[in-house]
Amino acid sequence: MMLSELGEPENPALHCRVALEELSPGGQPRRRQAIKDAELSLGRNERRELMLRLQGTGQSRCFPLRTARLFTRFAAVGRSALRLSPDSDAGLSSGSIQLLLSDCPPDRLRRFLRTVRLKLATAPGPGPAPFRSRLLGPRPQAFYTISPIQPEDLKLVAATATQDTTPVKRPCLQEIRGQTGKASSTKSTVPRHRLQLPSPKPQLSPEQARVLSAVLSGKSIFFTGSAGTGKSYLLKRILGSLPPKGTVVTASTGVAACHIGGTTLHAFAGIGSGKAPLAQCVALALRPSIRQSWASCQRLVIDEVSMVEASLFDKLEAVARAIRQQDKPFGGIQLIICGDFLQLPPVTKNNQPPQFCFQAKSWRKCIQLTMELTEVWRQTDQTFISLLQAVRLGRCSDEVTQKLKATARHKVERDGILATRLCTHQDDVALTNERRLQQLPGQVHSYEAVDSDPSMVRTLDSQCPVSHLLQLKLGAQVMLVKNLAVSQGLVNGARGVVVGFEADGRGLPTVKFLCGVTEVVRTERWTVHGPGGQLLSRQQLPLRLAWALSIHKSQGMTLDCVEISLARVFESGQAYVALSRARSLQGLRVLDFDPNVVRCDPRVLKFYASLRKQAYLNEDEEDPEQENKDPDI
């Protein structure tokens, strides 16, 4: 059996929609059957032949996997295709079988395809029996679920790729479709130079796995945790485990939405700012395209919920019930909500105190389960972790003050890479970056983004982490804003300096990163949802100037060398967000530190105290024999 995130047995089947097509020798569909709720399994029969079993709508069919072609371009959005060679056992004397997969949980789909490729490459099983033996002998009936991928499988593939660097000719369509009348070998249909399989993702921690399990069980959940506890990583794993159809991914800000491949909560809801009376909000949501979005939504994801106002949450809940004509909480939609109320609060006008989402009248009836992540992954120094936890709770003792003031003497610059200054106001960021770029000698290199819709530049600017126009010079301080190679340290927030430009083409920049990698940075693509739900895309270099960065824009980033000015802090939790971006105390320099900037909203502190108290009581109920402990709230 396959293994779960915690190493426990897991159902290896893939549940999705399948369109089963029988192709003519020319590759044209001649018969098609759609199965809405299908189950695909890998296994072997009593002859140890590799088999693919398709179950659904009262039928079960098995196809030998002696040769297969995988189409994986759209696996990230839950779609793929498998083309199987003709086989008399499957009842096909000519032509091929094609399985079109859709609405698959992306992570499960990638795992399934990865297993198919590896098993074909390392353990395809015996070749077909002679025709006479198959004709006279009994048809194989048994189906044994395939064993999981073993470390030996990965080693064998790696060794094969290392030992044989001879280019392997890609099989032509005639070979795949079986027009030669001979069964092609497995080696010809799985070229070694194309077998570039991603390594398995890291295992989830026990508390992260419990959150994922609760989501997959259909519960409406709010999960929270301090900065660096892996909330964003867990959310992406959750999205990879859910079928795309019926899952709407949103966030309170455009940049946060772009990071998780979604849209803003306001854009999905279609009720403008949400300040209008409820009747008007319902009328706005009744527009055909908006109404359809609400009607088809089965699971609503909201990231960075700390910046969502209580009044907006209540209106969304009422709109959902009205549009979907269901009196269940949130109209029967499963909620998957993530954020930390001890970080940035909702933005208000006229210095009005914010009303947090957990203060909404409908919050308690909508959220069935609240879970808090406690294991910190971003920082490893326990002293720094304890300091950040104190600041998060608004506690600034003399010891904390002394440690933060001592960082003013830290030299965090290295290899020509300067510290990024985190600022409270976006205007300061723009002025600092423009001024420092102008002070550099040399030629300006400009890079203009390629947008799918030039008229939507403002929307793309507000949601993408990269601007439409990027200007660089030799020596420019830059920051990577997309994960390119996590194992090498090229991650979102990685710092670097421009050390050269290519002589030909667009003159792409060469960047020396603090992690030790020097790389030519090429364009990447971002996809966001615009007004009305249409998809917009931007192609641009995944870089931004990094002399300065706003605290708001730094959320979700991990910075190796950072300088912070907290003199103009104006929100509760803002100092904590800035400090928690640093990977270590040694890579942090705090200027003009004042203990008074460390503050938390007492309502939020009370909310988290109640969460921890409830969690403590739940643990006590599960284990009545344990000794009394201080819940530390």
C-alpha cells in the first residue's frame, strides 16, 4: 500500500473524473464513455503483469500497462491523460485506449503519475505471453494492489540515468499506437532522458497532518499559528489534496492570493467593498457570473483572514445563504480558513478600532474546528524563537529589549549583498529603491512584463509580486519573489545582487545569491483571477528591488539579512510581523528600537487564550490520568 504523510497505510487509488476513449489506428476517438466518479488503481495480476484498473458506474476494467504515454502538462491543475497501447487482453485488436483524467487532487495525481513512471521504468513485469498460451490458458483474474515506491526504485532510476547518457529516441506515434503490430518494449516508451521525476515532498508534522485530515473529512476549519509554523506550506498541501472542481481559493490581499494561485475574497464575492447594505450586496451577487460562482462553490479557502473585517464575514455568510438558498451556515459551503490574528489586523479608516473576523456574529456557527500550529520551522535558534513568541504576545521584557537593541551593531551584509530594510509605509519603500538605483553608476536595463491583457495592468500590479516594469543596474540589490529551486536556497525572499547581464537576447541579469548560487534569472509566469473570474497572466523576471520592502509585502517571506526601522509602527502586530521575517537573530539589525512599539490587541490575546484553554481541556479529557499542567496562556 501507499504511505500517508505520517507513514501510515493510505488508499493508493486516485478518485477523479475519467473520459475513456477508444482510438482508431489513426488516433481519432471512435468511442467515448464519461465516468463522473471513477477510481483508478495500480496493481498486478497473478502473472505479475503491471495493470491499471478502472472502476466506476458499476463496471470494472483492467488494462495491461506494458506501454504507456503520459501527458502531464496540466497535472498542477488536476488534469492529465494516459494513452495505452493496443492489447488483445483489453479487447482491442487495433488502436489505443486513452484515459482523460480531470478534477483530480493535484498532489494525488502527481503521486499517481510518478508511481506509474517509476514502476514502468524499474519493475514493468514480464512481457506478454505467447498468443497461443493466452488463447488456450485462463484469463488472469486476480488484482493485487501495487507496492509503494521503494528507495531501491529511486536508486535504480538514478543509477540508470547516470550510467547511460546516450540520447534515447522518443517513440513516434505509430509505435505508441501499435501500427507496427508488435508490442513495443517498455524502454522505448519511457525514455530515460525524460524521466525527470520530482523528489517526494517532506512529510507533514503530526499537527499539520491532523489539520489536513480534518479538511479531507469535510469539516469547516480555522487553523492558525505564529509566523514560521508552516501555515502557507500546509495550505498548499491542502489545496493539492482537494479536487479543483468546487474549490475556490481566495485571500484577503492580492499578493497573498497570487501566492496560493487564487483570487481576492472581494473579487470572488462580487459585492464590491462590502460596505453596502445587505440587500444591495445580495443584489450584486445575483449577477449571473457571480451567482454561478457561489452556486458551484463547495469549499471556500480564505488565507490571511486576520485582515478580513467581522462585518464583511457576516455579510458573506448571509449572501451565501441567500444565493444558494440554503439555511445552513455559509450556505453549506465548507470553510478552510487560515491566518494569525496576532499579525496584521484589518485596515480601517479614521483610526477606528478594527473588528476581527472571530468577533463576527456568524463565526462560531460557521467554524466547526479550530487548530493551532505550534512547531516553528523558519527559525531554528530556540532563543530567537522564544523572543519572537514574547513579542507576538505583546511582552517586551528588559531582556528582550536588550537583545533587540544589541542587533543594531550586527553586520549582516556579506558578499556585496546589503540588508533589506523593512518599512511601515509603502511610500518610503518606493523612494528608497528609486534613489538607491539612481545612485548606482552604469546603464539601466529595463524589462517589461508580457501581460495577457494590457488593459488590466493595474489589476495585475495589485496581485502579482512583480511590477510591469523592472529596471536594474550592475550592483542592484534584488530579491527573488518565487520559489525556483528550494533545495538550492532559491526561494521566495532569497536575497542577491546583480553581477552581470547576458550580452545577447534580452540581456537577462546574472544574480549572485546569498545562498551561494550564481544564476541567470529568466522569466516566470504568474496567473491571477481578474474581475468576473477571468484568468490573467503576467510573464516577468521573478525579481524586485530589495533595498527596501514594506512590512505588508513581506508577509510569507523568509529573509536572510534584514534591517528594520520600527519608529513609525502604527498597527498592533506590525513589529512582530517585521521581526519574524528574519531567519536568525544574527541576520537581523533593528534600528531605533522602542519597547512601546511592541503591542497586541487585548481582544486577540483573549481569543488565543481561550483557544489554548480549550485545547488543554480537550487533551485532559482524552487522557484523564495525566498530571495537571499549566496551560501557559
